[in-house]
Amino acid sequence: MSESHFNPGPYPFPEQPIKRERDLLGKEPPGDLIDWSHRKGEPRVLALLWMIYLLIATTLMFSHLASGYSIAPSISRPASREMLVIVIFGMCILWPMARFSQTIARPSIVGASVRDLFVILIPMQAVIWPQKLIVLGGWSTEVVLALTLHSAAWGLVTAGVISVGSILIAGSNNHARTRAIVTLASITVVILVPIIELVTLKGAPLSVSHANLGWMLSPITGIMEITADRRVLGQPAMVFGDHFRIIAAVACVGLALLVFGRALENAKWVARRRIDP
């Protein structure tokens, strides 16, 4: 009797080659990656949403300009000032709220915040520097530079607050409560000093030839202070040395928060925690 051979049938199936995703240029992802998912997440989503937000703020400004029969400084400057306030509100209020409601960034919380900061600040220049045009703000180079540095300084503070707050969330046993606390704290950083100014009226008697440093301790009122009407001094807006000194001090606070966040991030009590959404 002839020896029968075992027929394995259709198993095992031959191993199918892994199909790697290609980008628009036909390029495959590097290394062992099979798709481009690492390029489809943050901070690209933030960049897209931020560009849309800036577009909306700019549209509101031009709609304000369209309400007048002619473009005059009495119309264009208030519209520009309102647009800048809306933009700085998005950076210092909406950005932290968005990040505190999301999954904690990995592997570096501070690194993700710094990347976000560049995504926020670079497009902002497209709405700040055109304010030199007479049909918009008509402000001097010094004033526009102060606006740029002011936004950068408060961007550092916001990035530091997001870093520290996110690390506290990562190391917390009650994420929901901690998220609510750090969100409230980030809003308080923005509005606390102006509220104290309004209650105490400290700085109110100062003339337009002086810098109201209390208003510079908030990103929103800082925009109003830098662009305040100083036509009695011969210019539509003017900045002083005190403005730049307080901007530098705010930037130092932001850098200190980032360094503190990095130290917390390396602490064992945070590293041992599981970072959940």
C-alpha cells in the first residue's frame, strides 16, 4: 500500500506583504512605520484651528471697517484693537482650555507646549505687523514691536501654565477635578490683576504720558495699554521703557514656569503615574 502524504490544505496562509501608506508625493513613511499617522495629529490640528480662529478675527475687523462710509483712524484703530484683543484672548484663554480638556501629551508635556507656542505665535505675526499700515492701526514700528514682544511674553506664560497644569493632571488621582482647577487657575492668571486695578482704581490718575504697569500684567489689558490713544503726545500710540521692562519680566516668569514644569516632569511622583485621557 502506497504511503499517503498529509495534505495541509490551504493553511497556513502565505504571509501577505504589509502595504505601507504613501503621502501625496508617493513617499513611504520612515523606518518601521507603515503609515503617516504620526503626522496627522497634534500640533497640526491646533495649527488648523488657530488659523481658522485668526481668519475669523480678521474678518470681524474688516466687517467693522465696512460699517463706515470711509476708512478713518477713528474707525480703523478701534477695529484693529478689538481684533488684537480677540486674538490674545484665544491664545491665553482658549488654548489652555483646549489642552486641559484633551489627552495629556506624550512623551514630553513641556516639549508639546513649546511646539504649540511656535504654532500659535508665528501665524500671529500676520495679524500684528500689518497694523503699521495707516488703513489699519497706523501705529509706529516701536508700538508694533511692543505688541509682538507682549504676545510672545504672555505666550511663554501660557505655555508654562499649560505645562504645569498638564503635569498636575497627569499626577492626579481625580483628573476631572484637577482639570477644572487648573483651567480656573489659567483664567485667573489673565484677569486677576485687571480686576484688582478696577476695584482699587490704582493707576487710574496716571496721565497718558505714563505707563500703566498694572494693565501690562494681563495679556488683554496689555494690548489696550500699548495701543492707548496718546495723540496729545503727538502720536496715535506710544510705548515707554517701562512697557518693555514689564514685558521682559513677564517673559522671565514664563521661562521660569517652563523650567519648573520640566523639573516636575522628571520627578518620580509624576513618572510613576499613568497618564490617562
